[in-house]
Amino acid sequence: MNTLPPGPEHLGLIDTLRCTFGSPALVIRRLAARHGDPFRVRTFNGPLTFIGNPAAIRAIYTADPETFEPFGVDVTEPIFGRTSVVVSTGPRHRRDRKLLTPPFAPAAAKSYASVVAEVAREAASQWTPCQPFSMLEAMQSITLDVVIRVVFGVKGEARIRDVRAAVLDLIHAMNPLILIMPAIRRPFGGFGPWARMLRATAALDALLSEDIRALRASGEDRSDVLGLMLKARYEGGEGLSAQEILDQLRALLFAGHETTAVTLAWAFYWLHREPDTLARVLAEIDGLGPEAPPEKLLGLPYLDAVCLETLRIVPPVANVGRVPRKPFALLDYTIPPGEPLVPSPLLVHGRDDLYPEPERFRPTRFLERDFSPFEFIPFGGGSRRCLGATLAMVEMKVVLAVLLREYHLRLASAEPIEHVQRGITLGPRGQVPMIVEGRRVRPIAREACLDRGSAVT
Ligand code: HEM
């Protein structure tokens, strides 16, 4: 008996290109329909097994964490840093997760709601009525500022501006070649992408180190993630070193910024394609009254369902895998050590036995039934499930509610937008151009906006 899952011999060149630059969901779902779920396919990086079957996902997420290594660490290490929780394994990973859990626990995450609301209002105050703008860029800017203020705990306009500039420099220095070609990770006498990235990292680290030193010296009791991280102690009583804190902060930046931004841009997109859904969520938000504190928004069930449905239909992270250290029993198959397993949200979220009419954006499905942690996996699962999941949900709900309550928006184009690979995350193709039609309290004439062309694509 063949102990490996069925599948095509190779992922052909066209499908490889589609998975790298186009829509991997179409490829993965087609292969699962043809070969079964799970299926195994040989890619340029070796064989991978994709899994959308909840029983098989359960087997992976509930296995002893020591069974697996994380997948793709060599690719992501330059992004996340050598000692960060995103790439560490074994006892070190367990220790760091425990240490980093309090700043991301639900009570802490909820306490960040008013800062998130403030950041969203400030960003939207720059919007010009009737002008198309990039919703994706707007959300990237909001989620970046949330990381800077909530995670790094930076305060004061000038300081926020300096840190933002340093962070953007680092983001721009993340040349994709560094990720796919480890051989070029050399300083080359100060020239080239690796040297640029090291310089950008050092510049951001220098700014954050000043804040860490000042915070330690002042003994101030702060409730942002950095403040809580500085207070945290391992079981033996020792805390994280300054370098470890810097690695963790950079990892949180890269894990939390783009993922939340693309999900928010998608939520605006889907809501503005589905007028009934938009009307229902607006009625729920308006029901709280104009002065409702941001924390109140977190308890709105339909708003919650809108965020969950966005994460279901267009998950931003799809290729998170586990590499078994020894032969692993997956349903009736045996996966050899070293062969990555990928629990795939693209597959499980598209199953019509779980999500009838899976291609439809229908938030009520999340009000009609509960989904298990093996059926709904936008934040991964098991011992490495996303540490920032609660913060991400807080961010999404507050940003959506604050902006929807305030602005009349519309999509600049009626064309559907594809869900495509963008670097290490999946997101919308293009910028999700939208137009502000006015403030909801005093909408401007709709016709006034209709003649303007779309400059953002
Ligand atoms: C919509 C937004 C987000 C999505 C969809 C998302 C998704 C994910 C996924 C799929 C993983 C891998 C889980 C696994 O291996 O099973 C992950 C890991 C992680 N995420 Fe998120 N994430 C989001 C936002 C955030 C935010 C806001 C933060 C923090 C600021 C964050 C911090 C992390 C960290 C630290 C890990 C590594 C956990 C570990 O390896 O133990 N994420 N995320």
C-alpha cells in the first residue's frame, strides 16, 4: 500500500507561477478536487502535503509540539530575527511563548482599543472626498502606527515620526532576493541588499534601544506590549535581554502589520460589494450611539462575524507548515521525516460541507454555528497559533467600526479583485481603490463623486 497521500508527480511550471504571483487558492483547490484531500505534490522546494481535512488538521495541531519543526524558517529568519518566537523551537519556543502571552492576552488586547480608534481617526482625517485612494495603503499605514504605538509603546508626534521612518526603511530594505537566496546574505563591503537590511535593522534597533533604556531607567509602569515584555520574567526570575527584546519587537512588527492591513482592506472591499451586509453591520454599530467607547465595539456579534468571514474567504496567511522530525501518521498515510505538512486555510475554508456556498461572503454563517479550531484556521493552530490573534481581531473591529460609522465609502471599480500571493502573505491584487463620498452625518451629493476617474489601481 502506498503510504503517501495521492497527488500529481510535480507542480508544473504554470501552476508554480500561479502560486507565486497569482492565486494559489485556484491551484490548490483544483488539485484537491482531482487527487483528494490531503494531497501531496512535488514543488521546486521538494514535496509538500496540503491538508484541508479537519480530522487531519486536528492530528497535526494536537500532536506533541516536539513532533515538528516549523516550516520555512530559513526563508523567514531574516524577517523575524534569530531569537524571535516566530522562528524559535523546542524549550526556547515554549519559554518565550509563555513570557509573551500576557501582553497579548484578551484583557491586554482589549485595553488597546482606544489607541487603535485614535490611529484610525487620524489616518482618515487625511482622506479627500471624491478622490480615489488606496484602501490597502491606508490600512497599511494604520496597522503600522498601531504596532508603533501599541506594541513598541512609542509616544509623542516627533518620536512616532522617527520610528515610523525607520520602520518603513526596514520594510523597504526587505528585498525578496534576501529571502529566496540565502547565499546573498553577506555584507559585500557595505553594498547590496543584505548590507542595506542590516543598516536599516541597526537604525531601528538604535531608536528602540533608547526607548528601552529610558523605560528601564524610569521604572514607569506601562501597559503597552514593550512595557509588559520588560516586566515579564522566565520561571528562573530572569527577563529577556535587550537584544532578544529587539528581535521580538521586529518579529511582532512583521507578523502583525501586513496581515492585519490586508484583512482590513478586504473587509472594506467585501462590505462594499454586499450592500445588505454593509447595512446590517452599520445598523449594529449605530445602535451603540455616536459616543460609544471603542471597547463596546468589541462585543458586537455581527461585526465580529464580518471579520471572521473575511478571514475565512481571503485568509492572508496560507503556507504555514510543520515539518515532522520522525515518520508522522496522518489519517491512513505515513509522512516521512523532513516532508512539510501544510494545514491549508485555502482548502478547509472552501469546503462546502462546512461552509455552504463557500465563494459567497456571508458573515451570518458564523452566527449560525461554531467552527472548531480545525475547521477555521486563519491564525494557524496548536502550540504555534498566532500570538496576536486577539489583538488582530480588536484592531479589525475597531478600525472597521470607527471608519464605517464616520464615512460613506464606495469601491472605485465594480471589477472583482483577485486573492493573490504578495510576498509572504496573500492579499488583494492591486490597491483596493475606494472613494470617500462624504461624512455619514453630512453626506455630499453622490453625483459629485461619480464623474471623477480612478487614479489608484
Ligand atoms: C489578521 C491578522 C493576522 C493573521 C491572519 C495572522 C496569522 C498568523 C498565522 C497563520 C500564524 C502561524 C500560526 C501557526 O504556525 O500555526 C501566525 C503566527 C504569529 N503571529 Fe499572527 N496573524 C495576524 C496578526 C498578528 C498580529 C497583530 C501579531 C502581533 C502583533 C501577530 C503575531 C504573531 C506571532 C508572534 C506569531 C508566531 C507564533 C509562534 O510561532 O509561536 N500576528 N499568525
